[in-house]
Amino acid sequence: MQEVSYPAYLGFLWESTSHLLGFSVYDAAKVMGLAAYGNPQRYLDHFKKIVKTAPNGQFEMDNKALHFGSIVYDPPSADCQGLEALFGLKKRERGQEFTQAYEDIAASLQAVTDQIMLHITKHLYEQVESDNLCLAGGVTLNCVTNRVAFEETPFTHLFVQPAAHDAGTALGAAFFIWNHLLGHEQRQPMTHAYLGPSFTDSEIEAELQAHQLSYKHTDEIEKEVAELIAQNNIVGFFQGQMEIGPRALGNRSLLADPRHPDMRGILNRKVKHREYFRPLAPSILYEEAENWFHIQKETSAAEFMLMAYPVKESVKEKIPAVVHVDGTSRIQVVKKETNPRYHKLISEFYQISGVPIVLNTSFNDSEPIVCTPKDAINTFLKTDIDYLALGNFLVRKNDNR
């Protein structure tokens, strides 16, 4: 097998460019969202001066342009002089308007990343006697690149661990101990991301009472939430075990109607308080996914919201809130056996609306995703979320002002 040695690390390139564009070095997701607005050819050759393909699936990077002198660095002070000179523009300051040049830089970064990953995976397929591709590392949270690496190579199966970034090393350490130190050979396939804490209805109700909230208990939470979504309400959906990784997959989610043309703007502006260009994701019933999106090869990565697919032209107008400016969506495919409650909710919405999709974004407001009932209640009370579904309890904002 082969390895690519430091400083040939695509993550550094994304961190440096994020800083140039006026974000934190850890805001690669924002850059990915912005990329869809730009021209990927305008600065592609500029990026190829920094990162270059090499024989045998390798690539090389010019570390001087990125100004990372060592693995240990101070992100807030990481300067942009190398990139400013390369692109002939100054670092964008926070609050400054996004000009076309900044959008084109983001798009070109996405394009060069796609090319490097395709270079690596094509070579990998030639070297290994396997049809299975496994991707890991923070860069593989990039759902656009994942689709390129999978659909433009002969691999037939793709697995991307849902906590593919640094947090996933905790899972790796646990599996290493289980397999190599304790001698257990059996390996359980990772079929879902619901590995975090959960809370009983008794614990949830105690927290509701502690906050002196008005609420009701229901045995039809999925149906009632589906009806509320269809009436253009935003619902905080807090159920079962929390997801591992950066994606909310139906247990710590904000849900809304994907048919509402203004819903993305409403959520980004009034609830999430974030940039206009941030896309929102569709959660779709597994049984219906290929009817709405161009999916060449099925992969479990789509269950973890780690693949972006083109939306079929015939249905784009039906789900405007979850179609990004480039005509793609970062989808979550929902299987009944993986998350029966969430699958039932989407099925109920399908019966009401004729659309087997709900809009899904993470349950947070410029903070980590909510983990506990207390987190969920606090975020619900301070934002413009209309309803909160905690386990089998339903809370209405207008009853608790």
C-alpha cells in the first residue's frame, strides 16, 4: 500500500482557503456551499500551482504558499500572504460582501479537490483486487468529491464512516483495542450513525417541567409532526440516540417543508442565523430516492448525508428549498430498518403532500448540535422554531412565550 506524506494534505488547502475567504480555518463546509455559486475554471490553474498530481496516485503540495511551517500551527494567526499573492486579491474580512472572485476561488478549490481525489482513487482501483472503496478523513465529508470519486471509478461499493473527520479517531481507537488487544475477530458492520446518548420520556418530561413549559403527550408524534411540516411550520425533532459525526440524520434535526420556496432563506436567516449560500438537505425515503435524484450507484454513504446528487429536472420545482444553486442536493436516504420513526414521519408527509422528502438541517443555532433535552429546549426557546417534538411530547412555541 502507499501513503502520502505531510505536507501533502488537502485539508490544509481547504483550511488556508477558508481563512482567505474570511471564514474560520475550520469552516470548509461553508466554502463547499459557496463553491456552487462560482466558476470552477477561473482559478483552477492557480490552484494547480499549489497542488499537483504525481505518478502512482500521488500528489504534491507547495507548503510555502500555504504558510504552514509545521503540523502544529496557530489557526487564528495563519496568514494568507501566499494565497493573496497567488490570486492577486486581499483576504476577505468578515462581513465583507462575497464578490464573484471569492465565489470562483471556492469553486476552483472544489474542482481541484475532485481532480486529486479522482487521481488517487483511479490508481487505487488499479492496484487492489477489490470493488470496495472506503474513504476517511475530513476531506471525505465533502459530498461532492465523494460522488466524483465513486461514480467516476469502477468501484461498485463505497463506505464513508459518518464521523470521517478527527472525531472518528475515537471509533478507530476503540476498534483497535477490541480487535487487536482484546483479540475479538468479529466485526460488526456500521449500518447507522445513532451511537450517542438517548433519553427516556420520563427524563424528557422532567426537563419540560423544570422549564415550566406547556406541552402535550401524543402516541402519533410522526403523523402530527408531518402535518405541522405540511402547514409550513419548522419543527425541532429530538428522538432516540444522537448521531455521531457532523450530520443530523433525523434524531437531532430541524424539519420543514421542502416545497416552500422561501424555506431555505427563512431557516438560514431566522433560525440558523447563517450565510445565504448554505444549502439545506433533503431526507428521502430509500424506496423513492432514484425517482427524484440521478443516482448511478447505490452507497451507504447516502444514508449518512455524504453524497450530493443532481436533482431530476422533472421534480426540481416540487422541492425548491432543498435544491442547491447548482441543481444538486446533499441527500440523506432513510431506511425503515435503520430509523423506523423517522421513516414513518417522512411516509406520513408523503401521504399528505405527494413528496417523499422532508427538509432536514441540524438542530442548532451557531452552536454544536443539541445533545440533551435541555439543549433542545434552550435552542427552541431562543430561535424562531415553531414546534418541538421531544420523544412523544410536543411543545408549541405560541403556548410558551
